[in-house]
Amino acid sequence: MSERTQLTRMHDRGTDDPEILYRLLDEARVAHVAFIRRDYPVVLPMAFGRDGNRLFLHGSTGAGAFLASRTGLEVSVAVTLVDGLVFARSTFDSTMNYRSAVVFGLATPVPEAHKEKALRAVTEHLMPGRWDEVRTPTAKELAATTVLEVPLSEVSVKMRAAGPGEDPGDSEDRSVWAGVVPLRTVAGVPEPSPLTDSSVPVSDSVRSLL
Amino acid sequence: MSERTQLTRMHDRGTDDPEILYRLLDEARVAHVAFIRRDYPVVLPMAFGRDGNRLFLHGSTGAGAFLASRTGLEVSVAVTLVDGLVFARSTFDSTMNYRSAVVFGLATPVPEAHKEKALRAVTEHLMPGRWDEVRTPTAKELAATTVLEVPLSEVSVKMRAAGPGEDPGDSEDRSVWAGVVPLRTVAGVPEPSPLTDSSVPVSDSVRSLL
């Protein structure tokens, strides 16, 4: 644990379990990447993937100034899932159940030789199984793509997974319902593209999401 | 549109429609707030709410150094919803449908006199209707809470809501399914707290989420 991860950790909610971190990263679909541009902070959503202890970030070229850094750029990356709403008998104690990872480190461009593997990690993270179903990147597409790599070495993981705070001795009104409403993200009915014939079956990678 | 919002906008995906911004803020449950601490970027998830053109941020006291700033702190705040996975016939064209807002501005502490109203906006954003069902904050609780305010004046909104790119003249393999898998967040079965008697009905605010 570095000074930076220490500073951002609530001691009662921190965890050092890498399995919790990896599961969170697997389940979440977007990362929020912060960096300093000139003298102000910028945060952008980006797609991401993971290979072992490395996080890969894949943004649009719209984030050009950011992605162009060849020497590396100090970033902070947050990945958060809201797992539930916690309804207490006071507004003060109402909260969320969540899992959150905040990574600090130097983001560097993945070198050409490793770019395909990094893109595979990003694609397989978002759409497990898809890489082997469709056409993989051409040399031209690879050249047009920037992927950044951040080591998962300086990470603060926080989570809350509990009911509302309540005390048998308190004076809160027990006639009010208190508890947790779990939240989860679900896939809806797949919508075929105009050029997808109705005889073409839904891909396995799509079916596995349903 | 300022230089900052211009820099982070993909021109083909930007929108200036305030209704799209407000709907995104209403639907999302967490904001990612970036700021500069010493000389490095930090991003943290925070609960938020909105009142007109003001965004309220409510973090744990664990983000103490951040929240303690009385004179204001330059922040960038991102709120993102992933609306779907876009399965193209190539990995390169595969993407996500999403809505994203990135706000730039000075975050300042909400003064004592307005704190309750700001907290109400945060609570009602997360749990509409809950404020009037339960005990509202005591003077002591209000004093222990920091809420930050950021004007929604410098905002870049981007979105993608479309099927995969595909071209009738291309050579992609049409035997592969392409299309969109919509994603949405749903509430599960409410889990009563240990002190909630089974005779107590689920609150209206909870029922409205189901």
C-alpha cells in the first residue's frame, strides 16, 4: 500500500483481496481515467481489459491529446460497481453498497508488437468469446489504435456489502421499511443489425450474456 | 462550449441538448470526480444529485483532504451510462452504446444554510421519495456532512446510440450475427434489515424501483 492508496482508503471498507479486485474488473464495463492536462484535471470514460496484473485502456482517438503521450502519463483509474441501494431509517445512514477500485500509475502506450494481445484482452473483457467469432484487426486497424497499459500495482479497493446501520436501542421509527435493494445490470433482447439475416443465429458470445 | 469541453468532444458524437444531459444525470447513480492532489491526478466515485443547473457531490469523509477545501477545487466530473454492447463483424468496429457527460469547474462546499437542500437533492436522486419517508438530518449530522457544488456550465456530453457500422459492399462474413445487446440496470428483490418486521410494508420509494 502506497501513500496514495492509503490516502484514499476508508479504513473500515478497504480490502487487499486480489480476487475481489479481479472480479470487480471483470464485471464492470467502463473505467474512468483521470489525468492532468495543462494544469487542470480531466476524467474520461474508457473501455478496458486486463491481462494478469496489467490494465489495458482503450479510448477513442477523440482523447487524442491524452493518448498521444509516448513517454507515459500519470493517471488515476477508477472502476466502480453499484451493487445496491441501502435504505436506512434516516437519510444520514442511507447509502449504497458498492465495489470500487482506484488505480494510480503511469499509463504507457502498448508497443506495436503487443497491441493485438492487449486489444484481445479489451474485446474479451467486454464481449467474452467474440474475438474468435469475427474478423480480428488488420495491420492498418492496429496502427490506428492506441492502447494504454497501467500496472495494477498501486490499487485501493473499497467495498460495502451490508444492510443499513441500525441499532436495537435507537429511537428510529420501526414502522418504516429498511433494507437493501440489490442492483444488477442485465442484457435485453439482442437487436440484429440491418445486414444480419434473420436466419443467422445469435452468436455464442451474445447468447452467453442473456 | 469552452476550450476544455471542445478538446474532449468527438465531434460526431457530441450533443448540446440539455434534456439528454439531465436524463443521463437522473438515471446514473455514481459520478467519478477527478482532482489534482499535490501533483498527481486522483479520481473517486461519489454520490451526486442535481438542482437545476447545479451538481451536488456527496462523498465519504474518507475523501477528507478533497472535501476539506473551503476555497474550491478544480474538478472534472464524469457521469457515464453504458446502454449497450455493439457487436460488429470485426473487433475493430465493435463498440459500446453509451451516454457520457464530463463537467469541468470549481467545486465549492455548499454553505451550512443550503446543505439540507443539497442533501435532499442527493437523496432524492438516488432514492426518489425517500426524503419524506424517513428521519431527515439532525443539526449534528448536517455539520458532519460535506457537500460540494459544481455548476453545470462547462459540460461535454457524448453519446452513441446506433447499431454496428456495416456496409452492404464490404466483404465481412455475413454468416456472423451483428447487432446490439442493450444493457440496463434493474432492481432485485428488496432484502429487509434485521430490525424490519415482516409486517412492515415495503416503502413507496422502494416499490417505485421494482
